[in-house]
Amino acid sequence: MKEKTDMHGHYFPPAYRHILERHGGNVLDGAPIPAWSEELQFQLMEELNIRCSVLSLSSPHFHFGDREETVQTARLCNEYGAELKTKYPERFRIMASLPFPYIEECLEEIRYCTDTLKTDGFALQTHFCGDYLGSERMEPVMQSLNRIKAAVVLHPTVLAKVPENVNDGLPAALLEYFFDTTRAVTNMILRGTLRKYQDIRFIVPHAGAFLTLLSDRLDVLGGALHMKDLDVMGDLRRLYYDIAGVSMPKQFGLLEKITDESHILYGSDSPFTPLKLCRKWAIEMEEVFGREKSGQIFRDNAEILFRR
């Protein structure tokens, strides 16, 4: 099995697990919280021949209405991640989390993570308390991330308001995650965020969700509605995409139509995706990619992205 850099892996710092237990028990966005430890992480990496895992928090992050709790949890999680990277500098990259919706505290955490912790980038949810990426309220954060040319992984979360009796009881990952990723990136395209902050290296999860299907529609209707200075295809081409989850073969085929192979990155989505499925999909990817694409997508593209 080919050596890999995993752009889409999740971890559970003690402070994060504690806050989830306080506010939701053992269920996360409708699904059980998976087991995670350093030992389990290394077992997975060995099984999948992952040389380096890029770790971030999954949904729902840690805002449950209390400012002090949110800010403190963000700091504890980021410090845990930095310590993990210090212990295993060749094996982990850490994408820090920010204490949204508190903007000034987010700016302070960006400074701390960049200057003191030396984390590798940041993880943003598709929205925070209903404010989607691209909203005016988030402008100071985008300005700060653009100034430091940050790598930023995106991750979907549950809708702020879920319609009653729609998909009742289904885990958010089944449908809503894809809708929310598409909604957030579309918002950044239509509001000009991606063009305004071109030094941020955004990584979109799950092979772009529904963006590949909607790209032509967005391109045509944006012009028909006289939205100024739109470059839908250019924006989509500049983004990076991980192919975690069920991306083979259909989604991957569509993804190749909106971006080039240098912007496609391997992702396992562990520990939410069971190891058995991670292995199955990795083997399928190798068969589809062939020798030349395998090295590029499994490892090289991620290393080049971070070197930039």
C-alpha cells in the first residue's frame, strides 16, 4: 500500500471529549463518539501506511453558549495538539481550532497558535451559530488568516435550524454535512471571499460535496443574475479538496472536471470511518490513480501545500 499523508483525520483532546460529554453524552451529530487515543491513531496509520496525519477537530467543535468555556476549551485543545506534534514531529500536523463566535478571542487564538504553538493551520466549521463562512461578521478572521497565508481545513456541521420531521433521526453525516459544505463554499464564492483572500489555502472535505454537480449551474445563473465579478470556475479550481469518505469512483471523476490533480488530497476521515472501510477505499484509490497519480494525491500534494 502506498505511503500517505492523511489530510482528513480527527482527534479527541481530553478537553474536547470532556465538553462533548458534558453537553451531549456519547452522541455527536447523531452518531456515537468513536474511540480515539494515540495508540489507536498509530495503529490506523500503520495499517494504512500513513506517514503523516493532519489532525483537526470534527463537528460540533466546542461552542455550547458559554464564552469562557468556549475560549478555554479552544486553548486546551490547541495546546494538546501542539504537544502531540512536539512528541512526534514527523508524524503529525495540527490544525488549530478557534473559539467562534467570539471574534476578538479568535484573533488572539490565531496569534497564539501561529507565534507560540507553531501549529500548521486552522480548522473552520461551515458555520458558527448560523453565520456561514463568507459572512461579513467573519471578515476580521479572514483578514488575519490571509495575512499569514494560512492553510485552512473546512468541516461541515449540523444546521443551525433543522426543519422539523425532515430526515428525523438520521446522523448529520449522511446528508446534511454535504449540503452544509456546499452552502458554505457557495457563500464564499458569491460574496467574493475566495477572490478577496487568495492567500488562504482552503481545503474542502469529502471531494467537494455537491459543488461539482452545482458548478455549472452556479456559473451560469451567477452571470444571469448580474452578480458582479464572479469567477465561479476559477474559485473552484484554486481550492484544495480531500477525498475522504465515499468519493470513489463518481465523485472523484467529477472532481477532476473542476480542478487539476495537484489540488486533490488523500483523506481517511478516521476515526469516524472504520479502518476496514478506510483500507477498502485506499485500495480502490490506488487502482484508479495508477502509479503517477498515487504518489501525487496520496502524499506529494499535501507536502507541497504545507511548504507553501
